[in-house]
Amino acid sequence: MDEIKEWKADNYRSKVCGYLMLQNIPFSFSEESGLVFTAPSFFVEKMVYSLKVSYGCAKIKIIDITQ
């Protein structure tokens, strides 16, 4: 089972925000840190694929910020 990590969305924030709300995933947004959420790796892979296929977010960038 994948461990839960902290992720940051660098672009397509509104699309990522909408997807997270539809999936009931808590997230936070601030000017300094951007859009940050916690989820397992498999969820992020599925989300990136869905956003690329459904919304055309070809250059979506989600960064693992877990330290």
C-alpha cells in the first residue's frame, strides 16, 4: 500500500482544485505555498491521467513535497 505524501500543484490549480473537491480530498491554498494536499501516489497518478485526458491539461505538474 502506498504511503500518504504531501503534494503541491504548480499549474492548472483550478482544475486540480475542482478534481480534489469532487473526490472529497482536503487541500489548502495560500499565496506562499500554493495548492497543497495529501494523498497516496496511486491517487495522484490517477488524477494526473484523468486531468490530461478529460480536461486537456497536458503539462500538468504535481510535485511531491514530503520531506
